[in-house]
Amino acid sequence: MRTRTRRLATRLPLVATAALTASLLALAGCSAAPAAHPVAAQSSDVAAPVAGTAAGSTATVDAVAIGDSIAFGKGVTPAEAWPALVSAAHGWRLTDLAVSGSGFVKPGWNGSTYRQQVDAALRLHPQVILLAATRNDREQDPAAVTANADRMLRELRERFPKATIVGITGIWGSDQPPATMTRVDGIVGDAVRDVNGTWLDIGFPLVGHPELVQADGIHPNAAGQKVVAHTIESKLRPLDLAL
């Protein structure tokens, strides 16, 4: 059995509930057209930041997101994806590296996995790393998912010993998730905790709510992305973290 430490690596800034709600509601109304291809970085190795520093901030906190099509924001605008909503609420400057279809083992639409996203993150200087478990790994070999997750999380921690790593459970659609999704969550959660990261179990906030997902029943629409962001914040807020 692994020895897990529960110490948080760093502290994140907290915003007032009212300010958070206002920020998320404002972002949900963005009307820019979504990207033509389901990947954040199209013309370079590293995606451009999609969320700026909050007004009145004296320092910029750089964040990266590693994830799948839901973290990328498939079917919504980049500013409506949950990593952008959470980052904007905290005033972080986000680089969203997520790729549709990808996972720790499962290749995405362009043949890449989380491996390439982690490599891109290693070339940046993030103070916050957002990482989501994914449904895309649920049919992959659990041993391979474990090995890859452990290796990549260790690499991130070794390169960024003071960074705050925030991992979240996989985001499911409106139907009931299979047991394999819980298994993936357990694997990734262990890997995050083993490097003194913060692991957030957000449950399945979209299950039973077809009005919050797109026609495919999988990807959250703008309202669903906002619910996911609120759920993540509801887990972060009680921790009273400060960077």
C-alpha cells in the first residue's frame, strides 16, 4: 500500500463567494465562436493563455490545465470551459493544454496523450497545475494508467516543487457512470496525493441532468461547464488555500 501524505504543496488565493459567482456568470455569457479543431494548441507547442489576471491583482499566477475534451471545452467557447472559469475566478493566467479524446493512456484526436500535455507544461513555469482524470482511460489497462499517471505526476512535482497541483475526478455526462470510471478516479487520485497534490472528488454533478449536456449526452454545455466550475470551487473554498 502506498504511503500518502496529505500536506498541500502550496496555497491558493481565495475569492469571496459573491465575486466568484459574478465572474462565472459573466464568463458564461461569452459569445466567441469555438475553436475549429478540438485541441487547445494548434499552431505551436504551447497554447496561448486564455484567462487574464483579475483587476487589481499585483502579481500574475500562471496556471496550466491538463485534460480531455471537457477540459478543452468541446462545443463551447474556450472561456466557457471549466478550467477557464476557475482560473478567471482566481485571476490566474491559464494555458489550457487539453486535447479531445486524450488520457494518460488513450490517444486523443491528434494521436497524443497526456504525455505531450505534460511535456508542454514542463516547458512553462506554472504555479498552479489543474489536472482532470478522464473517462477516456476507463477501458485502458489499469496497470498502464497507473504507471503513466505516477510517472507524469512525479515529473511535474520534481520540476515544480512549489507548484500547487489540483487534481479532480473525471467529469461524466448525464447517464450513470460505470465502475471503470471510479477505478480511473482512484488511480489518478492516488498519483496526485502521492506528490502532495490536492485531490478533489467532485462526484458526478451532471448525472441526471440532460439539460446540462450537449446532444451527445457526454460534453457539458455552457451551463454544465458552469456547474462543474462551481462544484470544483465548492471543494476548493473550504480548504482556505492561499498562494
